[in-house]
Amino acid sequence: MSIFHFSKTDCQLFLFFSLKKFKKAPKCPNKYISVFDIVKTIKLKKGYNMKKILIALSFLLFSNFANADCNIKSGSINILANDFPALRTLVETAKECTGKAELKVTHSAEHNKIAVPALTANPSEFSVRVAANSSIVPLMNAGLIRPMNDLVKKYGKGIQDSQLITIDGKVMAVAFMANTQHLYVRTDVLKANGIAIPKTYEEVVAASEKIRAAGKMKYPYAAAYKAGWNLAEEFVNMYIGHGGEFFEAGSAKPSINNAKGVATLNMLKKLADLSNPDYLTHDSEAIKVEWEAGNVAIMTLWASRSGTLLDDEGDAKITAATKLVAPATVGGGNIPAATLWWDGFTLAKNRPDADAEASFRAMAHAASSKEMVAKAADQAVWLVEGFVPGPKSVGVIEAVKMGAKPYPMLPQMGLMHGALGNEIVEFLQGNETAEQALKDVDAAYNTKAKEQGFL
């Protein structure tokens, strides 16, 4: 690709300037179109202002010249990512900067299960893994991702230092957005029942019980309690809100089988009893559906899901009454029962250098795109320079103000997370005590931690 080629976005912008004067305008392709192809296919109306088209061409040619780093001549790009609007926007922006490299993407809710086996293969199935605080840890433990210092120095001009996830002096990821879970409320339902917006999970329970007692909703609360990763994350948030520590100081020995662990499980059980009976199958997408169906009045959900929840496709009355508020505290604590997250991209170790370079250049283009964050400001709290927070950013901003802790980026935390997601299910189903569930978590974690040399 030369600077005399437009990306699809550039082509559309060019047509925006000139479409009213075109008798027949060329369609913008998925990748690139030559300036000369556009001009060649234009049929101008009488009296067309040639000065206007020259200004538009000059502007876009200059923009392309400024983005000459997208002149990728070789390599293959294959991306693994979770599936929600902000990540789809990011990947679509990366597609603008592929040059001659081939780009493929897999968006999947099962990305955590796919990642380690796929990157263990040699060559690995993916060149890029879009990761977060927790999902980068198993990749690093297994040596499956590569440092990016040289690539950042060579091609990372638009990336801010604050976006670089650096561990022991090595840039292992480039972050592009922040995330957290916080409360969503139906203001109309709360008002009709004389309920103030809850600030603690004790108030969430009381509000939900009042709504149920009034006969308004049978299951007024929802959270992503799907057995496995999602359920474990709910425990992590609630345990941190209670002031808990997962491990003994300076050790990988577990430290959850205590009064704070029991209090955490008891609160999760109270909330589960106010939720749809199928809560152990409900992930973020499922509870979003429940909300849009009008079945829920209070919900704990990721900030990154607010874009589609508040779009024009749902019930207008529900959308108008939906309010995003701060994450709740619990147990008299003064920090949120929530964790702060970053999402960023990593590069697979088991891929050729040409693939790593092509992948970095495409992803860096997206992770530094001011145009992208301006157009998609309501999809995420972007960490990219130029981002202006809007109303949908309130959950993350309030979490930061309240002193929310980041998800623990410890080498052994993935093992703890896995044990929690499997071993607390029976307690929630009423088949064992909280104390026994925590003993089961300890046992499952200890087995894995000894196998992998942490204990």
C-alpha cells in the first residue's frame, strides 16, 4: 500500500466531502482503494467544484502519509479476543492498518479456555491475544508471550507510557481500555417502591427484597454468576470489598478460609436467592437479556457492556429508566466490592518475527487511534490519548474515586480463581456449608499450586 491509497474509513470520509457532487460514486472496499481508482470512476455533475475535491484529496493524502507505519509489507495477523462492542471496534480499527498482511480474528466468550492451548502450539494459532489483568498471568507463567520493547520503540509513536504494562522492565502488553463491574439500576422501579439508589450490597439485598415483596418482580437482582470464571470473579470482588487477602503475606499459601471468606459467601448466597434460579448459567450477556426484558431492577455488570444496553434497540422505557451508578461497598468497608481492570494486547512468542511486527503495527494503530475513541466514546473508558469520558464511563470513574483495587496480578492467582469457580457452586446450591466450601477451595488450590511449584 502506498500513501496514494485510502483505507475504507478514509474512502468514506472522502465520499462524505464529495458525494453530493457525484453522479456515481465508487463503493469503499473492505481494505484499500487507490486515489486514482476513485478519480477514474467519478462522473461529475456540471459545475462541480474541483477545488473542493482537491482539498479533500490533500487532507486525506496528508493523513495517509502521517500514518505511513501502516505500510506493512509481510506477515500474518491472527487475533483472539473476547466478544463485546469495544473489542470489535478495536479490531475493526486494526484492520485499517494491515497493508499486505492477512488479518483474521476470533471473537469468543470462551477466549480464556482457548488461549493457553492455542498459544502453546508451535507455531501458535494466534499472533495476538487480547488479554486483561487475570488472563495475561497464565500466558506469562507458561512463557507464551513475547516482550515488545523493540517494537514499541520502533512503531509505538502514538502509544502513551501509561498504556505500557511493564513487568521486570519488559513491555508485555499494551493497554487500551479500563473496566470494572458496577451497579445498574431501574430508577422507575426504585421510585415506585420508595427506594433510594443503593450504595452497599446490604442495601441492594434490602431493595431487592422490597421489590419482590411488592409483587413487582420475582427475581429483581442479577449478576454474572455462571459457574467457572464469572462466579469466581464475583467472589474476588466481594472478598476484596470485605478487606480480604487471598494469600499470606510474601507467600503463595491461601488465605481465604476465614471469617471474611464466610461473609463473602453468605452475601453471594443472599444475592443469588434474589436472582433467576438459573443464575449458575448466566454470564454477562445472559443477564443483559434479563435486564432488557424488564425482569431485573438492580444489576452488577461490566462497564464495557453499557453501550449495547443503552442503545436504541431495546425497550425505550427501560432504557430511559436505566442509570449507571457507582459500585457498591459491603460489610461496612470503604472500598468498592469491585476490581479495576485493563484490557490490552499481547503478542504470541511462538510466531515468526514478521507476524509479531505486523501484528504490533496493526494493533498499535488501533490502540492509539484518536478517531476511534472519539467515535466509540460510549463503548469503553479508553486509555488512549484524547479520550473524553461520557455518562457511560461513570462506573469506572466512581470506582477509581472510591479507591477500588486492581485485580491481583499474581502468578498463582489464576489457580485460586479456577478453584473458586469450581468449588463454591455446591454452597450456593445449598449442598454444603460455607466453611466446607472454603476448605474445598483450599484443597483444590493447594493441589494445583504444588503441581506447579508455587507451594
